[in-house]
Amino acid sequence: MVAAQPDDRLPARAGYRSHARGVLVLGLPLIGSHLAQIGLQVTDTLMMGWYSVEALAALVLGAMTFFTLFILGSGFAMAVMPLVAHAAAAGDDTELRRVTRMGMWLSAIYAVAILPLFWFSAPILRALGQDAAVAELAQDYLRVMGPGMLPALLVMVLRSYLAALERTQVQLWVTAAAALLNVPLNWVLIFGNLGAPEMGVQGAALGSLILQVLTLAALAFYAYRLRQLRRHALFERLWRPDWPGFARVFRLGWPIGLTNLAEAGLFAASALLMGLIGTRELAAHGIAIEITSMIFMVHLGLSNAATVRAGRALGAGDVVGLRRGAAVATGLSLAVALATMVVYFSVPAQMVGLFLAPDDPDRGAVIAIGVSLLAVAAVFQLADAAQVMAVGLLRGLQDTRVPLVMAAFSYWLVGIPASWFLGIRLGLGGEGVWAGLVIGLVFAGVLLSLRFWRRVRRLEAAPASPAA
């Protein structure tokens, strides 16, 4: 992969091939870094599955809880990406620095505020109908993992800052190194090798915490030392507030966080519903989610690239480039979705089986459930690709509030009730729960895509004021 230069811009009337190259040059390292990031979770899930099915169920529940709170707080970090992209296109280094710093401030405030939820998570999970033993194990995981929210969110801010400047290679290499280091860390901490105590789920959490801190240190060092980025002076007088910048990041970020929560909440609620059905079903659900999440990272990387390029096109007043780039990015994401459907229908048992010990007595039952879930997952690939791409493009236009309403409606008023009705009320089990996910994602994909293309038509009708 070739690193994009920070000021590399396509001509305003670039053709579709040039746009495809631009999306891929920016998006491929982002995809790689997202895959490496999800690889951390997949490694935890796989190795915990070899530890015990009960520990795997607890890890699924704890990781889903952490991820749900993380994705809510990441809205401020994600708001940094379109704001920095717009400022970079306009040549405004001062604004670029201000929004990045205040993204760090807001992320830190959020991380500290939610710590009590991790410490007292078991009563909450039991109140939501989860098995008491699994809830206690999940709390053990979250009490170690909770402090990792601060470095995790600060990493997201720096990744958004670097992606907006088209500095994506460093993210790939740092995240890939962390994913590789996660394997020996888990081997030592989960299973108690090399004289370390056997920590189980707490070992997986401690390993993740260590890696978050190391990743933050590496990205901060890169942003501080790289000659081309020194003029931004990100870390000088970081303690000084900038309330106008704070307000801009907050206004754009809170709808992004809630939109993220609406989607993550759909999958978190599905995990809770699966927990009501049974431990085997919850374990199979966790495995299927890890598999589908790996493919989703491809779509997310393309969506991030679309956010950056849409933000730059908006800042430069290039509406033609905005339309062409959006069409190309959407087409690439849909092509990936079609290829994924083929894989899900071809080798589902082999994929699920990787996450379970060969001699586990529940192996056959969990694989059978997982195969049926992946069949449903194949159906929602196109809808999932469409909705995440539309969200990314709308964020590039700094349009976040109406998409929040659309996402909340699709996921919470359509998807979750459909999952409950089909899976629990009608007794269709895991397949019914996942069918509800399909319905919610279809609604989101259609509504958000229509919203973006209507915005594009409005910009084309008023070319003299592209930022309107």
C-alpha cells in the first residue's frame, strides 16, 4: 500500500477511476488498521473460547458492554475527522489544532464520567436478565477494562486527526503491531503461562488495557515528532480550554455518538436477547458477531475515507467531485458486500469452528447455531454496507442530527422490537433475533442514503454556497 500525502487532492473534475484510486489509497490503510483492531477482539474471543464456554459468554457480554459505551463516547473523536478535513482543505491550521485538542478534552471527560458503570456492572446485567454467574464474570472483565476507556478514546481522536490529514499508514502499522502482541499477552495472562497467575477473563482485559496505552503512546509520539505535523503543536498548552472549539466539537460529536449508540445498541440488545435464550446461543452469537465485524471493518474503512474526501470536497466547494466520489465509494462497499455473501454461504461451519476447542462438549451445538446466524448475516450485508457508507458521507457534510433521528428510528423502533418479536415472542430463537437486525439495517440504509443524495442535489442547486 502506498501512503497518501497529506495535501494530495484530486482535481475538481477528476473521473471515476481517479476517485476510486483516491478512495483506495486513503481507505486501504484504514481498512487494515480497522481489521487489526477487530483482530484484537477476535483473538480475545478465540482464545477465551479455548478457555471455557462460560468464560466466552462472559467475555461476549463484557466486551459488548464496553464497546457500547465506547462507541457512544467516540462521537467526539469522530467529529474531529470531518472538522480537521474541512480545516485542512481551507488551510486553517489554527482551527485544525483547536478542534483536535477539544476532541481530546471531551473524550477524557466522558471516559472519567462513566467509570462507575464498569465497576457496578454485574447488578445492571442481572437486572437485564443475564445469568448471575456470567454477569459476575463480565463484571470482573469490566473492572479491569474500564480504565482503558481513556486511552482508547484518545487513540480515536489521534486516528481521526491523522486520517483527516491522509496520514493513514502509521495507524495500520501501530494497530497491526498491537494485534500481534495481543496473542502472547493473552497466552500469558489468560492461561497463566510463564509463571503468571491464571486470570481468565481478567487476563484478556488486562492485555487489552496494556495495548491501548502502548497504542496511544505510539500515535502521540508520531504526531509530536513528525516534521510535517509539528506546526500544529497539538500538545502545547493542551490544558488550556478553547470553549468555541469545544462547542463545535460537542455540537457535531454528540449526534455522532448517539448514532453510533443506536447501531451498537441494536447489536448489544441482540446479545441480551440471545442471553435470554441460552448460554450456547449467546456464545454462538458472539462468534458470529466477531466474524461479521471483521467484514464490517472493510466497509467502515471505506466509509472513513468517504468522510475525509467529502469533507475536503465541501471545504473546496467541489460538488461534482463530492457526487462522483460518493458514487465510487458506495460502489466499492457494495462490491465487498456481494463477495462477503458468497463466503458466508460457502464455509460458515469452518469459520465458527475456529473459535471453539476441538474437545469442547458444546462445540457441535454452538457451530450449528453459528452457521444459521451467518446465513442471516449474509442477507444483511448489502443493507449494512449502504447504511455505514451513507453515515460516513453525511458526516463529511457535517450533517449529524437528522441522521441520528433516522438511525434511532431504524434501530430502536424497528430493529430491536422486530428482533424481540421474531426471536422471543414467536420462538424463532437466534435466527429470529438476527432477522430483526436485518429489518433495522434495511430501514437505516434506505433512509440515510436518501438523505445524503438529497443533500447533494441541494448543493448542486446552490453551487455558490457549498457549505450551506
